[in-house]
Amino acid sequence: MNNLVSTSWLADHLNDDDLVILDASWHLPAAKRDAKAEYASAHIPGAQFFDIDALSDRTTALPHMLPTPEHFARDVGALGVSNNSKVICYDSVGLFSAAR
């Protein structure tokens, strides 16, 4: 299976039942950009916003630490992700935060 897909592949598969698209955009504070607001104004049709801050381990003061498997499964499940999903993650900078 490919780890990357082309925009034409995605356009051809937007309506696949097993496809989940996640906008995983995140910006450093110095960029003065609001990823969630940018998602609200424009995103790939059908995409869900993957909020890395909300889906992180909140028991530590360190940023963006991986949550427990149960916490992660619950939260991505709420975004429509299952064990049978093909998940496409993207960000507005170009593999800055989506890869994380």
C-alpha cells in the first residue's frame, strides 16, 4: 500500500465508503495562523479537522505527546476512523503537521 496518494487519486476516491480524510493542519504560534479557522473557511470536501492539541496526552505538560491507545481510539473513532478505514491526512503547509 502506498503511503502517499496523488490529488487525482483523492479526487477519484472522495466518495469511497472506507475513506476518511483528516485536515491535520497545525501552526507554530509565531505564524499567527489559526488552523481550525482556516479549516472552517476551506477544506477538502468531507474532511474532518484533526486537532492535534485535543488528541494529545493531557496528563503531561509536554506538547503533542501521544495519548493512551484507548484515548486515541475513542477520539479518532469520533472522526469516523475504524480499523477498516483508509485514512488520508493532509495539512496546509505541506507535510509539516500531517505526518505527525
